[in-house]
Amino acid sequence: MSVWLGIRPLMVCSALFAFAQFAPAQTKVAVINLQQAVFQSAEIKKADAQMQATFKPRQDKIETLNKEIAALAQQIQSANGKLTPQVEADLTTQGQRKQRDLQRLQDDLQADATAYRNDVLSKSSDKMQAVVKKLAEEKGLDLVIDVQTALYFKDAMDLTKDAIAAYDKAYPPK
């Protein structure tokens, strides 16, 4: 009986080794460029257009302030000593006030745009991951990895276009 106890672990190790050689060949793997899939979805393209439209008036205000500041600076420079000290001080004060307003507008716009973009991308990324999971289950895949972590893959393994199509079908832009 002690002979069988010594052989048994050897047989188990041999069986595990044999299984390990065949297991990778049975694993179905695909890759996806998740960032590209999210950014090329119809929902994100529409959200980008909405974001541009929403923030356009503020961008226009920033451009107007930039022009006003440049005009004041040009006025001071072109006068070249022809202005009274009081008028020059008033123009400089106006320029400084407009510069502060400009900085405040730029900071607010940047913060609001970043928050808007992050919110939309976060929600879309979560939905895309769910779409990829469903797509993987439908295709019988065992593993889906992002192309950013893959050193090499065959084009046939790329699910990006399938994921975009499935996402656009599941979440058409409203």
C-alpha cells in the first residue's frame, strides 16, 4: 500500500502538468481599445457636440475679453507718453481688472468643462465595460484585455468595432 501512496502524488502532478499544457489552447482571448471604443461611440460624439455648444458663449466671452485687453495695451503703447498720468493709470487699472475677470472666467470654464467631461466619460466607460462583458459572453470569450496592455495580438482578436456597434445599439444618443 505504501507504494501506491508514493505513486499517487506523481500521477496527480503528471495529470496537472498535462492539463496545464492543453488549457491555454482552449482559452478564448480578445482585445479591445477601450478608450477608442468609448470616444468613437455615437453617445460620446453627441455629448462632445453638446459640450461645445454649452460652453461656446463662455468661450466667446473669453475671446472678447482677450481682445479688449489687447486693445487697452495697444492704446497705452501707441500713446507713448501722450496720455496724462491719470488716464494711463485708469487704462492700466481697466486692463488689470479685465485680466482678473479673464483669469476667473478661464478657471471656471476649465473646471466646469472638466467636471462635465469626467462625468460623461465615467458613465460611458461603465456602460462600455458592461457592453464588452455581454459581448464576451455572447462570443464565448474567457478573457478580454485592453490593447494598451497587450504587446502583440492579431487583428482578428480586436473587439473594438464590435463593441462600438453594440454600444451604439444599446445606448443610442438621445
